[in-house]
Amino acid sequence: MPIPPSPSFERGEPWFDDGNIVLLADASNVAFKVHRGMLARHSEIFQSMFELPPPQADVERVDGCQLVRMYDLPEDLSSLIKALYDGASFQDRSVEDFFYVAGILRLSTKYFIAHLRMQAIRFLSQTWSYTLRGHDHMVEEAIRAPLVNGTTYPYVHPLHVLNLARDTHIKLLIPSALYFLSLYPLPDILRGDHPKLLAEHPSRPSSELSAEDMKDYTLMFQHRIDTILNFVRGMCGQQEQCSTCEKERGICTKAFRRLALNLSYAWMPRTGPLHFMVQAVDQLDHDYVVCAPCRRSFRDKVFEAREKTWNELPGVIGLPSWQELQAADLGATEGGPNGGTTSPAQKPDARNGVKR
């Protein structure tokens, strides 16, 4: 059987002159000349592929090297190869940085490249966090960070994060992505016309909400609204003066009723309860009608409620605890039940609204 002719192709980056194997992104005919030892060292799939060479008559060759046809996007394949040689550099300066992470995560999952997959998960979970402290840091960044190409931090739509997590079998990112997705009205999600959803890139995840996630979105949306209303009507509206109150009887209690009334007018359908609770504490901190012991008592109760709300988040959509999700996707647990819960002394500055 004659050897097939060499296909026409475009040289991709990287292309090593001393490489001994050529990977061809078949759909686009972009080729990468690399070293088979490097690929086999990091990937079980490549190692197995090279252990069983095809019959010589069937070998396609390019530039004197065996050609392997790959059914991946050339942008993703280029990023993966560079990451294997030079290490991955993950950042969150723009939506393009997210697409870079998405490409590496997809292929590291597909080709069983454990260290790159783990690195990508850890990076994404810094923003789409499994800890309350991480959530608070994300909100602080959203408040402070400047617009980039007309979009706000973290520059990527939570629906893209959710669909990437589904595609790569990462449950750890799902509760946080759904929590932030529930801030968006369902008609807006179904229209798919948000600027973040319209960003063009070959590595962009799907911009459509699946039937499974439609259910989970609805559960999270309702839970979020219920949490806010229970906080305003229950915790704030029924808060009594503490046992060491320094004011005349009833003064602090009336202030808590006034706070509940103000909050009931202030909340909007896109309000996040975890941030809203901090704003309530911040508002009371500036109401000096309330004595210091009552303010401290209220603060402690609010931050205890925030921890409870955070710990319950995975269960809203039928997932196991944060600790179990972390162990499954990162292989180990770190820290306590919140991986570093925000305490009252560490509360974020919540005097501004979160930008979206």
C-alpha cells in the first residue's frame, strides 16, 4: 500500500525544528511540530497512543515526522502545547483570559493531563469560589475593577462558566456559577444577548441554558429570593435589643424595625443575599441610635447567617457539601468548613453596589 501523500497545512505555534512528531488540527489544517516524549510524559492518552504505532504503510509524514491528526481547535491545541513546555499563565484581565483557561481545561481533561487540569480548576475557583471568603473577594473585585471593553469584572458570563464546568465534569464550580447566574432574569438569559454572552472566540462555551440547568437555575433563583426575604422580615424585622443594651428600653428595637423597612424598599430582584447581608451590617454601623452592644450582637448574628447560607448553597441544587465537592475535584480539603470564612472583623467594604 502506498504511503499517503503529505497533506497541505499551515505551520502553527509552536513549531520546533528538532521535533519528532507533528500534530495536525484536522479541521483547520494547522500543524504543530513537537516532541513525542514531552507529550507522553504528561498525558496518559498520548503515552498509550505512542506505545502502539500504526503499521508503517499507514503512517502519514510531514517534514520527516509522523503526522497525528487531532480533532481539536488549533487555538486550544496551541495553548495546551505551550503550557506543557513553558507552563500555563492564567490571569483574569479580560474575557480572552477566560477563554484561554477554558481551552486548556478542555484539552487537559480530554487528554488526562492532571496537573494542568488541576491548575485550571484552582484558578477558576478563585473567582467562582467554594469558600465564603473567595465569594467576598470576588464581589470586592467586581466593585473596584474598571470596565474592560464595556464589561465588568469578572468579564465572563456565569453561564459560560457553568457550561464549561458541565463540559469538563467539574462540580466544584457549579454552585457559585449558578448563584451568580440567578442574579440575571431568565428572559435575558434565554435571549442570549448580554454582551458577555456575545463575545466571539473559538473556545467560547455554549451560551445556552440546558434543560438540566434550567431546573437548577430556578431552584437557585427562588432560594436567593427566599433568603433575602427571610433575612429582612425575620432576622432584621424581629431583632430585639441585646441583654446588655445601653439605650432606653425599645430604642434599639425600633431601630431594627426601621432597618428592616429600609431594606425591604432597597432590595431588587438582582440582589445577592450574601452581599446584601453585609450591606445591612454596614448600614447599621452608621446608625448611632443603636448602641454598640446591640450593633455587635446583630453583626455576629448576620455573619453566622451568612456562613449558614453559604454552606447550604450546594444542597439547593442537590449537590453534596463544599468539602465533598472540593475533595472530588481538587483531591483534598483545605482549612475549615468554609476554607477561610469571612469573620465580622474581615467583612468587606459593602457601601457600594456590585457592578454587573
